[in-house]
Amino acid sequence: MSESISRRSFLKGGIAAAGSAAALAVPSVAAAGNSGDGQLATLLDIRKCIGCGACVEACRETNGHKFPEPEKPFPKMYPSRVKVEDWSDKRHVRDRLTPYNFLYIQHAEVEVNGGKETINIPRRCMHCVNPPCVNLCPWGAARQYKNGISRIDYDLCLGGSKCRNVCPWSIPQRQTGVGLYLDIMPSFAGNGVMYKCDRCYERVARGKKPACIVACPANVQKIGPRNEIIREAHEIAEEIGGYIYGETENGGTNTIYVSPVPFEDLNSAIEKGAGRPHLAPADNAMDKAENLTAAMLIAPFAGIAAAAVKTYSFINKSGQAGKDKGEAS
Amino acid sequence: MKTRSNTTARSQRKLNYAYGLILFLLALTGFAQMPIFKRYYIADIPGLGWLAEFYTTHFLHYLGAAAILAIAAYFAAEFFLVTRKYRRLSASGGVRAAILLGIIVSGILLVIRNTFFVPFSPQVVIVLLLAHLGLTMAFLLVLLYCRLAGKPWTVPRHEEAQS
């Protein structure tokens, strides 16, 4: 597999990202809209995954420079309910997401065509088309690039873990004792930094593929413009009588899985919990708030109309009162 | 005529109460966007558990924003159509109006960023978020001062000539 994204894909979806992520401090990095236009998505044909873990190792090697190096002892946290989350002594853990492991492989024993089979599923951030972790981060530490990558700025994150709470899959993982909160009020606000897959944004900015895609010996993953990836996912699903996950979940994501068995079967078979995301349906988390946007557009006009009606009534009444007074005198 | 004045005063009072309540809701749900209410046990108080639910507080914040936009537009339109003939904005009223405008503008831009395809850079988003929070805190302080010092939003026009 070539390490570079095809010229067509690169031109369609990558140019903006290339310019933007190469100079992350400049304003060309942009938030993307609901449609996913211009966003790059990945397709994971999980029939092919042999669970070798090459993608996991490539991810750790490529992103190792981002891993936290916490200062110990950790600041005493107030109140005491605030728990330290320390993975620095468990860096070797590979069977779940951690601040040192942005990608891991889930295993599901399921029935395929009448026989028992193990399906392996690489799991990492889904890179939602309209990511709640980005939209709801109170500091702007989480951001989305025009190419669909959502990333946490480790220099800005205070580790409040709101992103994990609002993520339908609870993807980001916290490491205490590192980051900006140490310079503010470490005992009273913040608790470290949140970490997750950023789909190798620096590599993508240079027109390269994420490390996990390049390292895979079975060509499980591919990356390309979202509409092309969706089309291909449907073609495969139709061909094998398979199922798709990630196209509509949380309003649409940029990680599209194709499976020969229903995702509800896979979801039942995988180990779920902290750092081990589910494969269940996920409604659009931002939907309700987005519906109120129309109300916000109408509200000022309603206020102006009410004031105009009141003014008209006031003028009418004043005129009538003057007339009554004139008639009486 | 007396009855009409009483009715108008009652409506105005109701509107003022609604304005105060909505401001309170907005401030509460706005601060709830930071993960502090659970950490500091406030969400543990019976009846306040919803303060730790980010989607609930976010929805209520948007709802309050729609209401404050309607009320602010109403007050502004009423002022320009009628009130300004007899009264003018006081100095403290001008400060409050300017800060509120800043909060509304930064809030609208954040909603646009969350909903539509608008390419705001991360730096702009950070400025908007901090401006929204900082202006809110300034607004609450100015409101408290004006309340304690009895400063009205508007003063009669004839006071302008006297001052």
C-alpha cells in the first residue's frame, strides 16, 4: 500500500488540511459543517482484520512524542472526590484506550455464515462530522480541522473530562499531573489533560496517511473523501450482505465500519466499559440544541414585533384619550 | 387612564421579572458548561442534579438565549420607538447595554460555529469563549453594583439639561 493518499483524494479533501495543520497557529484551520463536505473519512473493512496489532504499535510509535510525562507527586486535589487518573505506570496497556494508547483492537466471538468466528475491530476516535467534544469544550482546547480531524490541544486542555462525558463513545482518556492546570490552580480546577487519536494530523497535513493505515498488513483501512468512502462502504455492504456503522451514528462520523454481521451482535460480544467503546446506535447528541437555532433566529423579530404592537397600541390610546379630552371640554 | 397606567406598569414589572429570571438561567447554565457543579457538590443538592448534565444545561442555555434575544430586541425596539422621546440611556445603562451586546454577539457567533459551516480558526473560538465568559462576569458585577447603588437603565430627558 502506498504511503501517500491518492492525488485525487488529496486535492479533494486534503489541501485545506495540509495548509492548516502544517501551521497550526494560523487561522486557516477550520471547523467543519454538518454535511461533512470536504472531510476525509476512513473505511474499516473489519472482515480483513487479523488482530495482529500492527496498527496499535504504529500508532504508539508515531504518536509517542505526544504521550504525557506527568510531574509527580500529583497536586493534592480538592475536594477529595476528584480522583487522580494515572496511566504513566501502565503505559504497556494495549487492551483499551488510555493516554498512551489511542487505538486498540476489540475482539468479538460471533456466528458468521453458520460458524463461530472471531471478528477483530480496531477502535479509536470516530472523528464525528459535528463533534460534541469540540463544540462543547469550554476552553476551545478541542478543535476540528476542515478535513474532519478532531484534535485536543494538549497545551490548552485542563483535563476537566467534559469531552469524555459528552462523547457518545467516551473516547478521550485523562492523565493527571500534566498540562496547563498545573500553572493555574492545580488543587481546585482541572485535573490533567485529555488524550485521544488525532488521526495523525501532522502526517495527513503532509499528504500522508495515518500510521495505522500504512502499517496494516491486511489493508483493513483506507482514507478518502467522505462521500467516496460512504459509497464504497455501501458497495461492500451490498456485495457481502453486510452492515455499516458510523455513517449516521451521532449525526455522522468520519470512521465507517463495514461488517459481515450486524453491529448489535458485535456490540453484544465485545467487552465494553471504561476505555472500551460500544458499537450500539448513537443518536445525534447535538440535535436538540441545533433545533433551537431556528428559535434564536426568530426570537429578535418576535421581540421587535411585540414592541411595535405595543407602540401602535400606545399611540392609538394616546390619540383616543386626547380626542376624548377634547370632546369633554 | 389610571387603570391603563397600572396595567402597563404591571406588564413592565412582569417583563422585568422574566428578564431577571432568564438572566439567572443563562448565567447558571452558562457556568454549568464548565465541569464545576459536580466537582463542588452543587449537583448533589436534591433537585440540582441536572446541573451536571452537559446536554441538558446546553439545551437550556440555548433556550434562555432565544428568550433573551426576544426580550433584548423588545426593550431596544421599545426604547427607540417610544421611550427615547422622554428618557435617555443613563451612563450605567449604556455600559450594561454595551456589555450585553458583546455577550449576545459572541454567543451568536458560537452558535453559528456549532451549527453551520463557518470556518472559525481555533484562536477565534478561544477568544469568543473567553470573551463570552469574561463579559458575563463583568455584566453580573455591573448589574450587582447598579442594583445596590439604585442606578436605573434610563433617566428622564430633563435631567440631561440639569446635569
